[in-house]
Amino acid sequence: MSATPNPSSRRPTLRLDPLALYLACALLAQPVAVLAAPAGAILVENCADSGAGSLRAAVAAADSGAEIDLSGLVCDTITLSSGAIAVTAADLQLTGPGRQTLTISGGDVDRIFEHSGTGTLTLRGLSLTHGKSSGDGGCLLSAGHLALSDVAITDCRAAEAAVQNTRGGGAAVAGNATLTDVEFVDNVADGNLLVRGGGLAVGGSVLATRSRFVDNRAHSHTVDGGNPFGNVAEGGGLRVGGDTQLIDSTVSGNVAFSDSYEVFGGGIAVGTRDGAAPLVTLDMDGTRVAGNTAESQCGVCAPQGGGIWARGGGSLSRVDVLDNVVTSPGHYGGGGGLRFTGTGAVVEILDSTISGNRAASAGGGLIAPGQGTVTLERTRIVGNSAGNEGGTDEGGGGILSFGGTVKLSASSVTGNTAGADGGGLALLYMEYAPADSTIVNSTISGNGGREGGGVMVSGGRLHVSNSTVAFNEATRRGAGISGDEYTETVELISTIVSANSTGGQANQVWVFPKAIAGSHNLIDNAGGAPATMPADTITQDPQLQPLADNGGPTPTHALAEGSPAIDAGTNSIGLTSDQRGGVFVRAYGDGVDIGAFEVQPVVVDPKDRLFHDGFEP
């Protein structure tokens, strides 16, 4: 008997049509397009300097509004050997594969792009390097506007041998500039008259997001036989003529230098020095300005703004201004961190740190605008210094104000020094412009100066509420607060002035010869001052704890248990919290504590309670 085959056990047989197999193999052999070009874009097909398929040929063929696509190039560098690429189209966009992938080099022969159109030149996803120009714009010059995204501009140089101005070591733009994920690094603008923008010079406005200006230099030097008094340098990293916004950006290691005259803005210079021109606005958020230098070799010149110089006002939020320097051999110059100028300018600084900056003679951390207003909230002014070797007597180790209004709230001014008056703050007012400055819910501690180790006020009005002024030193008098014969009013409310000293001796307040206004203060060892203290002043030791992080954004002096300042103050201005803000209420217990710190239980956020109560047995 024969077995019956099981159909499921049969192995299927694959039969291929010879023609179909041939066609399939032919298709697989074709190249695969990695990135499709935008519809209507002009393709760059090679990395040659010129000729068919080159970038130069594509730009020459482009009409206004065209897009040139470089994203499909398999090479990584285009080196130009026959001069700058002329961009005559009003509006043109160039798109590369990414700034880490494609570089266009000027070969240290000429700039890379010269845009003569009045529209916008847009560059995306590429790097420009080693451009060199005789005149403005080391790598790029635009008569219109500029938009950059994912672009690096590095090692470019704008230099001028003839006697004329030079702008933009990396790029110079007549109109506005919009920058996103852009970096300007190691560029130089070098000239012998007015030199602007070691990295970037813009005549109009700037919006920069997640961008970096690092190690650029604006250098102005004297031509033999020339007039040295035109040798001005502005903006080592960035110089902008109009309104400026920097968001989540970095400006560091830049230098503005003149061998014979004035310097403005080692890192950034915004606005014009023309007093008749409108004020501009500088807005910054989440930005770091660090290690920049404004230097003049002129013995009688005064460089301004080691980190930032701005003629106008604006808002700075979450900004770190760190370790910037203003220097000159004559020891003049001011605004180690920031220098704002312009009559009536309004500046707001929030949630920021101004630290470690140095000025030759004035305003180690900040110089406020004359007859303007600067407001600082939740901000730390720490470890800045202003020398006095030039004998200018301006002072202000932390903050200097000439005839303007300073409003300090929920902030700390600590560890600053001045060779002249006002180790922490120098509030100097002219007879024609007396102003009211206020210190509220703040700590002034550990500063040092000649007069007014903590605060010096001259010719104006000072109001201090719910604050602590302690551990400051002066070489002459008024180690805590000093006011001269021109001072109109000093008012202290619910404020501690303690542990300040001159030559090792207690010296709290010296205001000559007026009475101190206010109430509910604690001023220990108040005797010996020429001014009369309020009748209810407590003169006992407040038992301050060392300056520390006791919660909140700025450091405070806590009160020890049993301090006479506890529950002895007032909240006449209606504060809802102490200096620390947030959950730290201003009134706890039987009353308000004197000073910036309110004693209260520590609140532990539930999300931070892991192991707070220990392990269960």
C-alpha cells in the first residue's frame, strides 16, 4: 500500500522571472537621495570656488527671494580663492547641512559674503571662517538685514590700514540682525579711528537667542602722526546701534581696547554716545556676561563698562555679570560690570548676580544712569571693587549712582570694596537733581570703603526699611551708613545697623549734622554720631548670625534666639515676606522682627521630605 503525500510537508518552490530580477537589481544600484532639496531651490553641487555647480555660481544666478541649498554636499569645506561672493539679491537664503558639517573659508584673503541688497540675507546650518577684509565685516558685510540660524563665525578679521573707522570683525550689518543658535568666536576688528564690534557690529536692532560671543576683540590704535583722540573702541564682542535682546546667551572673554583714547563696553556696547540721539533698550534674560575687559592705555581716559555699556535702559532677568574689568594706566574708568548712561533711563535688574567685577575708579559692579532709575530685586551684588588710584573720589564698590534713583529690594550687597566712599553703595546727587533712593528688605554686609563702608549718600534722600546693615568697615567714618552735609534726609525704619567699624571701633551711622528720621530701629553703640537717633532706637546687640543661605535667592543674617530685634519692628510699608520671599512671611509671632530676616519655623517642601523623619525601626 503506498503512502499518501501530506500537502503541508511540501517545501514551496520560488520561481523568479529573469526580467523582473534584472529590473530589481538595476533599481537597487541607483544612488539614494539623502536629503531632498526644497522645491525651487538652487542646488550647490560641489565645493569649488567658482564654475558650474559652485556656491559662487548659484548666488550669481539667484533672484531676490531665492533659496540656495548646500545640504546635499558630500564635501565639508568650501575655500574661496577669488575674493568675496557678491550677493546682489535683496533677499536670499542659504541652507547648509549644519554648522558642524559644512564650513566656508575665506582663506584669509577676503571676506566671504558681501550683501549689497537692502533686504535680508539668511544663512542656516553652516560656518564661516578665516575671512579678512580691508574695512568693515571680516567675514560678512550686509547693507541690509541679517538672519542667522545654526551658524558659527570664527577667526575673521576686519582691519583698516588707512585712517578710517572699522566695524564688525566677524560681521557688519547696516540694518537689523536676528540670531538663533549662533556663535561669534575669535574675531577681530582692528583700526585706527572708531572701531566697533569685535565679533558683530549692527546699525539697527538685534535679537539673539541661545547665541555666544566669545573671545572677540575690538582694537583701536594710533597711526603715526595721527590724532589719538579719535581712537575709540566700542563693544569687544557685540556693538549694536539700536534696541537689543539677548536670551539664554553668553558674552565672555571679549576685549575692547584703545591705545590712546576712550573705550565703551568690553563685552557689549548698545546705543550711541551722541547725546542728542534717542535712548535705546537692552533686554536680557538667562544670559551670562563674564570675563570681558574694557581697557585704555590713555593715562587720563576713563574706559566704561567692562561687561556692558548701554546708553539707555532695559530689563535684565536671570543674568550673571561676572569677573569683568575696566582698566587704564591712569586708574580712571568705571562700571566694571555694567555702565548705564542717558538722562532719564530706566533699568530693571531681577533675579540676577553681579559679582567679581573690577573698575579702576568708580562703580565696581554697576554705574546707574544719571537722573534715571535703577531697580534691583532678588539680586546679589557681591565681591566687586572700585579703586581710587586716579583720585577721582567717586567710589561705589558695588553700585554707584550719579544723580539717579536706586531702588534695592529683597537683595544683598556683600563683600564689595571701594578705594573712595561707599564700599557697598555710593549714592551721589547733584544739587540740581536730588533724588530718593530706597533700600527695602535687603542686607548690606561685609563691604569696605573710606566713608560709608556700607552706604554713602551725598546730596539726596535715603530711605531704608526692614533691612540689615552690618559688618561693614570704613577707614574714616560712617562704617554702616554715612551722609555728608549735603544730604537732605536719612530715614531708617525697622532696620538693624550693627557691628560696623572704623579702625576696630564701633561706628554705625554718621550723618552730619541732621537727625535720623524713622522708628523701630536697632543701632548698637549708636553714641558718638553727630546725628540724633529716633527716640525709640534700641542700642543692644542684635545677636546676628553669620551671613548665610537661610533660604531664598539672596544671603541673610539670621537672628539668634533671644535677640532684642525679635518682634520689636514694624511693617509700615506692608511687606508680605522678609528678604527671602516666598513662604517666609514678614510678620510671625507677636510682631515683626527688626531687620531683613524674620524668625520663623523652617518649612520643608513635601517633595523634599525623603528621610526627613528618619528610617522606621
